[in-house]
Amino acid sequence: MRVSVIHRSNCPLTPNPSPARGEGSKRPGYVIFAVLIVIVVLSLAGYRYTEAMASEYQVAIRTTEAAEARSYAVSGIHYAAGMLSDPNTLYGTLNGNPYDNPTYFSSVVVGDTNASRGGGRFSLLNLADAGGAGESRYPLRYGVSDESAKLNINALILLDPTGEVLSKGLLLLPNMTEEIADAIVDWVDTDDTQRPTGAESGVYQGLQQPYLCKNGPLNSVEELLLVRGVTPQLLFGTDRNRNGVLDPSEDSEADFSRGWSEYLTCYGRELNIDSGGLPRINLNMADLATLSNELTPLIGQELSDYIVYQRASNKARTAAPLTSTQIEAPPAAIRGIVQKLVDAQAQGTRRLSSVLTIFNTQMALQPLPSPPSPPGRPPSTPITPVLVCPLNDPDTLDQVFPLLLDHCTTSANYELTPRVNVNTAPAEVLACLPGLTSDDVTAIVNARSGLTPSDPETLSGAWLVTAANLSPTKFRGIERYISGKSSTFRVHSVGYFGQGGPVSRVEAVIDTAQGLPRILYFRELSELGRGFSNLPR
């Protein structure tokens, strides 16, 4: 019998014995390192994500705060528009002084002071030239600046289309040359005739990037940078960030100034109304009865009759000493004549070019009957009564002229071409007015310090004659260029927080006429930097 021997190791039903410790293959250990690496990478990614989210959160806060600061600055623009467009607020609350009034224009709180960073605030800053030197030339004042205190380029070319008044005025500005003055006039006049040293389209067409000469009014002062010869430094000076301070980054060797932008503007509006906001009496109205009825209660019967009679006749002549055949007539000499004109509803035939046209005039009346001459002698020479204008008397002039200038006009237009406000214009601008000497400018600047802002004499500019001793004849020469009122203001508003943070700066020009403010110009200035380090809290 054959017996088969089955080895244990070959038996499928018998499990293999476990290998002894230390024998056979080992499990690999790199897996744990891979896991650790994955954990580290995920941890770093999580950290970076958290850091990014924290940064984004801070950016969101900063962006929100910057937007809030801008809204505070814009609020200052609307705040100023509301204050300046209400005459009761302007001459009552502000006492006619919106130019340096920290009580109402410094650190005005917006919203809740318990909000983040102490709540919002804005300040309105006036950096107009104070006439000093160095750092004191542009002191930090809280208020707005008067656009009517500047030379209005668009207005001057309207008043004198030849451009001579504008050219001569520009030449008196610091650093101005004849070439640039002529080029500016050529830019805004309506013709293509080039002035002797000016520039019309032919000059600009020859540039590498050609363009046409505008031959029309400016839309902004910045547009002057398109005029040949005008540079940013000439126009805006060395105060690049417009804060009134010579900063280390600005040119300290050059004369620190704000350039021609301090003296020039293209914005302005003037309504033909009196100090009470009512339309002025038109001395050139056709109906003499209406003219007499409106003038008499205002300026008295004598001067009213003189104006009405002068409108009805061509007898007015320049005043001169009376001759031996003339006699001064009493003012009542034409009372009956004027009354007949009024009763007959007569129409005026002679126009007055100015309110002061009647000054220094006289009118010869009907000669008196000559008395009979003795026999053998030549006939007696008739005696002519001469009526002298009541304004020729200095006392009457001082009393009546402010009323006449405030309440009367020779224009039927409701809106006038904007004029220079002599109450606020700097000496450099006053010197540009035709016919004024340096002594006249000095007298004007010295006399206006004691003016009452709401007084009709101030608002009409009549104080130039009554207080600054400007002759009526010289006043008549500049009358069409000057005013005593403003309705257009430049507002520099800075928005910020009470406890530090972002700062926003904006600038606007506001027209406040008729109590309906309009923003004529708006510009962001935040890109110029913070500018002001010590804003009031």
C-alpha cells in the first residue's frame, strides 16, 4: 500500500504560520509625512485666507469711511448753498460775513457724534489772498470766497468786445506778459482776427496735437491751460495742493502764490434788483407818468422832476458858471411843466446812459420877458433861467446818491452782465478797473473796512463816492464794471471724522441768485492729498 505524504506547507486547509518578528517586509512610513504636509499646507492656506479676509475687511471699512468723509465734504457744499441763498441768513445769522466766520463754518457736525471715529464733520475753508507775505499771505479762514471779487473774463469781453479793457486789465496781473494777454483775448473774442502778439486757430493748428481756438466764453478757468503761453504754475501758482501753505514738496525758491486763478474767473451772475430784492426803477422807461410816480417818494420831488424833464427834452448840458444873462432858477420852476407831462401821459424821448448822466448838468429854461428899454437905448438882453441838477450840490449828492444808485437803473434787463464786487475785490483786481489810479485803489481799500454789509450804500457801491471820495465823474467811468453785491461763491469743503481717519476735499462754485442755488462747477480735490494737518475737531 502506497502512502502519500502531504507537506503542511502545501496543504490548502492549513494556514501559514506567522512570520517571526523582524522577518519579512515592513509597512512604509512616508504616509504620515504626506499627511503632515497636507495639514501644514491647509493650515497655511487657512491662515492666508483669514489674513486676506481681515485685510479685505479693513479695506471695506476704509472704503466706507472714505465714502463717508466725501459725503461730509459734499454736505458742506449744500450747507453753504442753503446759508448763502437766503438773504435773512446771509445778512442776519452771518451778519453779511460768509468769508471769515468760524462760528458757522468751522467743524460743523454731521450726524451722531457717538458714531465711529467720533462722527463726521466738515469745515469750509477760505484761502483768499489776504495781502500779506509768506505764510501769512493765505491765512486759514473759515468761510467761502467771492467769485465776484475777481476779473470775469467772459463779462469783460461782453462789456467791451474790442478786448482792450480785458487786455489792459490782464497786463496788470503779476507775471502777465503782453503775448499771453493777447492770446487770452483772442481765445474768448468772437472773431478770427489775431491781435498783434496773440494766437488764433492758425497757431493752434500747427501744434503736434492741433485744436481750434475757441472764440467764445470760457467754461472753466482751467480751460486757460489751452491758451498759448499759459502754464499750470502761472495759472495756479506754486501752491500745488491748494492748502495755502508752502509744503516741503513745493518749490520754495519761487514766489509762493496761487497764481492767476486768485484773480480770474468765468463765473458770475448779477440781478438788476435793489438791496431789498425788488426790481430797480428803470429811468429809461417810456411812460413819464409812471416814472414820476415811482421816483418822487424815493428821491424827492425836485430831483424826480429834474430827471423826468430831462427825459422829455434835450436841453441838458454840462454845468458851467452862469453868465451875466443867466440866472439860477429854483427847482420848482419846472414843477408845472412836469405835471403837464404827467397829465398828458407823455413819453420820454431822451435815454440816459447811466444813473449819473444827470450829474454835473444844467438846463436852460424859457428866457424871461425883457423889460422895456428907455427911449433911445438898445433893447434889454433877455435873462435866461438855468435849472441846475440837485445832485450838483455835495450835501444832496451824499444823501440822495446811495438811494438813486440802489433803487434805479438805466437797463430794462432783469439780469446784468456780472461785475466786480468792490467790497471784496483785492487791490490787484481793483487796479485793473479802467481809470483808477493807485491812490484811488488805496483809498477804496482803506474806506471799505468800516462798511455795514447790509446797508444800501454798501450794496450799491455808492460808498465809493460818499466814503472813498471818488469823484462822480470817475465813478461814472467805472460804473458798468463794478457792483456792491455778490451771488456767486467758491466753496472749499473738507470732510473728516472727529477722531481721525480719512479726509475728503471738494470744491464747488455756487450761484445763489433768486434763492435757488445752482452748482456751476464741482471738482474733487482729494487726489491733492490731505492738505490740512490741524483741522478743528
